[in-house]
Amino acid sequence: MSSSVLLESPETGIARVVLNRPERRNAQNPQMLYDLDEALAIAVRDRTVRVIILAGAGPDFSAGHDLNERDSRIPGPSVATLEGAFDADGVEGRHAFECEAYLGMCRRWRNLPKPTIAQAHGRCIAGALMLLWPMDLIVAGESATFSDPVAAFGLNGAEYFTHVWEVGARKAKEMLFTGAPVTAADAHRLGMVNHVVPDDDLADFTLDLARRIARMPEYALRLAKSSVNNSLAAQGQDVALESAFALHIAGHANNLSRHGDIIDPGGVDTIRALSRQAPERAP
């Protein structure tokens, strides 16, 4: 595990995994994702750990995928799938890569057998949602914002497409159509976030929540988590994920045909402008 992810032990029974590329606003390259997976796996295998917190260093939780490294390869053998052909030409190699590094990893993290809490602050953009949404609970600082502006890249949305479950169908469409950020308060109102707290209290509040969960019987927590996740599966979440992911890959194929790149390069400036936009607040 490289320094792109830190594994901390704030107190007995609790592990904290920290995204640690603050100079890049915790933008995710493949190395970071595999370091994150390794840290989570270590915490899961440690029988003394009861709850896992996911946080980010620096001013933002994560700016999403690192566009400067969008052609980077997986830094080792696959761990979430049995995918191969990562070096195949055209969209085939990209499809295999995203099945493993994005959709596969998110599903793997969603199903970790221990309770997980995401600690969200600052900007949480596109790929950041793919780290937050697989976690069981989300605590947000009051100034946190959440957005998925990748329609500007000619894509339908982030690869782990659970938007409808997180914010509802109408808000999901608005979020995707406009790319505008959602405030922490609105995310809480919509059910995406469990708690919104003052920014200065975020770490302490999240740690206290983890502490309260850690007091519960370990096996009961595992059973409760599986029961909720199975309910989502029964609602069709996994089928919806596969369908949206296939459309996402179609977007990449279209971009490769039109622009010679997996994204529409014209969207870069649009997304940068959106990331600086102040979110509209519900009346």
C-alpha cells in the first residue's frame, strides 16, 4: 500500500482509511483505488476492528477520477473480478478495466462484512460518489457538496449508478442533466446523507458514531447489513447497475469514435466551471 491511502487506528475497534492525495484533491488513479482496497481488506481481516471510517485528507473528499491518468492501467492482478483483456484495443480493454476497477470494486466495498461510515467534506465529485455510496452510512460536513457532472463528457453518469436509490428519480435526473452540486442539507433531506454536522465537528461526530456502532454485537451487525443489501438487490439495484454501466461503456465507445478519447474533451472546461459553482439551496 503506497502513501496515496493511509490506514489509521483512532481507537480500539475502529479503523480509519484516509484518501491521501490532497495535492490532487484526492483525485483517484488506479493506484489509489487498489491502495484503498488493500486498506479496507486489512481492516476487514483484523478481528479487533468493528467499524471502518472512510475519510479524505485536504480540503476536499475527492475530485473524482484523475483525468490526467485516465489511461493508467491496473497496478496488479484483478481482485474484484476475473476480468482480463485489459490491454485489448478499442473499447474492449476499457470495458474490462472499468468492470474491475470501478463497478467491481464498488460492489466489493458495498458488501464488506463490517459496518462502514463515509466522512464527507468539501467537494465530492463524480467518482467520489462511487466511494461514498458503497459505504453503509454517510456523515457530511455542512459545507460539503455532491455532484455528478460527467454528462459533459458524453457519459450517462458515474459507473456505480445508484443515483435513483440515493436521491430519488427526479433529483437524480436534475443532478445528471445540469451537473450542478447538491448541498449537504439537501442530500440529508433526500436521504443520501445520515447526518450533517458543522465542518469542525465532522471527524469527532463520525468517530463517536463509529464508537456507538462498535458496541453492538459484531455478528448481528453483519446480519443486519446483509439484510438491507439483500433488500436493495431484491428491488433490482444490481440489474440497474449493469444496465447503466453498459450505457456508460457505450458512451466511451461513442467518444472514442468521435474524439479519439474516452471522454468528450469539450467537457473539461464545463466540469471545472461546475465544480466552482455555488450550489442552489432549496427554499
